[in-house]
Amino acid sequence: MAILTPEGRIITLGFSQLGSESDWRRANTRSIQQAADEAGIRLDLNNAEQSQEKQFEAIRSFIQKKVDVIAIAPVVKQGWEPILLEVKQAGIPVIIIDRLMDVEDPGLYLTFIGSDFYQEGQRAGKYVLDKLAGHKGPVGIAELKGTEGSAPSIDRGRGFREVIGKRPDMEIVESAFGDFTFDQGKKIMREILQRQGNQIQVLFAHNDDMALGALEAMEEYGLRPGKDIIIVSVDGTKRALEELVRGRINSVVECNPMLGPGLMQAIRELYDGRTLPKRLLTPEGIFTEVTAEGEVHQRLY
């Protein structure tokens, strides 16, 4: 059944998507498009291609069009209060998806739907500790972060560091931003190997696309991914799970992009007059070679 306004109109959702930088992001966009179609919601989608300024422009256009709801997947955490105040003054409810913002006034948005990035970083760190429990250090770790200033880069890195800090012989010897893309992951990993050579025993990549790019750089350097260097990634895309089954990636922490149904349900509850919790977290886990084998063929992204 379609979700309608009290006046019986079809609801228009303005959605500011931050980009199309990865398989995960493209799956996230498809999920919202499909869920909006199934819910009978008119979707006005704008892709900012990693620009916060373009997101501001899109949001102002949504205000001018007088959409019923605005959803935002923010590029970075900071700098959102002024534009959210404009939306509040226009009387349009805001739902944040995928990445949280840093705002002093939580009343500027209705709810957040997405993942706990800090916990994802912790899961990655715990896997590394367990994997190398019997290994005597030192252990050199390379970290491929995503977009500078983004919530997943900040929080995944923080969670990972907290856990590996339990072993003083583990050290992040290289850490660089790869913008969540395959090409940057490959380029930066190539540069890291040229500088550090055999000092790297572990790679923690903040998403699968960067991990897959780094995997190619390792092979070009003459290394065996998953054996000479332990690789831990975040997302759970089909391509990464295939490499996990092959033993070329060691573990993948899940980050679910299929946020469309949850977003439409939140809009339905909003128009039913219900109070939404401030955070709606998606259930997620971690994949190993064994668990990936049963999941890879069912993966939709």
C-alpha cells in the first residue's frame, strides 16, 4: 500500500546521495530506488559525487520544491547545522542514512538509519588479534582509510585502534586516505609497499573496493594476498566474498547497504504519527572463509 500524506497526496522524498564511488554505494542507491518504488513514494534523487557543497545545493532545491521528507547520506561529519536549520525552518523532516553527522542539536533530524562504524572497526581489530594470537611481533599494519572527515573513516579507525592497542607489538606503520575507491586503494598500496616492503604483515582496508585494489598492488609486488599479508576489509560485497572464499582476503566485516526498506518504513511510521528512535542500526556480522562460502551466491551487490 502506498504511503500518502494526510491530504492523500503521494509523498515526495528528496534524497541527497553522497556519491557512486563503490559497489557498496551503488547497491545502496539501488536499494533506496527499489524500496521507494515499492512503497509508492516519489523519489527525487541527487548524486553529489563526493561534494558537500553539491549536497547543500541539492537540499536547497528540495526545500524550493517543497518535498515532504529529505534523506541525506552525508559526505563528511562536520558542517551541517546551518543547512539543517534551513530545512527545519521550512518544516521538512530530515532522516540521516548511512553516515552520522556531528550536530549540537539532535532535534535537527528525525532519526539515523545505518551501521555502527566504530563496532565495525572493533570487529576488524578483534579478527587481527585472534588471527595473530600465536604470532610473535612486531606486526606492521597498513591502513587504507576512506574519505577524509567521513564518519566511517573516523569511527572504523578509532574502533580498530582501540582493539589492537591491547598488543603493544602491533603498530600501524602506514595510514592513508583512499577515498573508498579501487584505483586509489591500488595506487596507495603500491606506494606503501615501495616504502615499507616486507614490514607490512596486515592490511586493514576501510572498504572492499580499496582492498581489491590493494590486492592487485600486492600481486604486482610479488606477494601472495591473504598469505604474505593478512587482509581485513569492510563491506561484504560479492567480489570481496569471492576473494575471501579463494583465500586472497582473510576476513570481511559486514556493512549492509540495503537501507531502502528501513528508510521507507521510517517514513511510513512518521506519517502514522509514531515516534522513531534516534538511531536505527542495521544487524551485521563478520565473514570468514568458511561463512563466506555459504553467502557469496546469495549476494545481491
